[in-house]
Amino acid sequence: MTGAPDPWRIVPAGLALRIRLTPKASRDAVEGVEMTADGPALKARVRALPEDGAANAAALRLLAEWLGVAKSAVTLAAGGKSRIKTLAIEGHGPDLAAAAAERLAALGQAKESRHG
């Protein structure tokens, strides 16, 4: 991800993270970063259906697990009915940003080892 903008920004309460959510997927996963019309977003897939907030709830659980934070630390800040969402992650912003960057780097290495 070198040189590309990050899909998050540090805010006073922690981290604001943009995701592009795909519901009804075959598995729950974070798959990297995608450029959208509004800038970069983390690509996330969940098995849940986009009904009654189930996909949003699954996304919150997925990102909490992916970042290694408590489920209660991740909330939906914007985009409840959109594919592009902003999540608010409570905590120490620089530490959360470092954790997200580390996990994204690990995703890139995993993809390279599968294709290389």
C-alpha cells in the first residue's frame, strides 16, 4: 500500500475508517483497499444479508476482530444504507492506525504468496 492514501484518519476519539461493504458473500473477510469515488475504502465482505441492519452489525464485528479491539469500540458513524460506510473506532488513534496498516501489509503478503 505504499504511496496510496489510507482509508482511515486519526480523530480525537480514535480512528475513522471507511469501508466498502459487500453483503451476501461466501465468507466474512477484509480483502484490502479499493479506490472509490470518494477516496480509498477498506474492502470488507460479510455473509449477512443487508436486511434489518444485519450486514452492518456483521461489519462492526468483523472490523473489531480484524483490528483486535472490543466489539463495543466499533460503531457505525455514517453510511447505514450505503455500501460505503464510515466506522468510528474508539481508542488511541495512532495505535489503531498502526494496527490497521500492519494488518493490511499482512494481507498483501498473503496475496503475494498465493500468487507467487
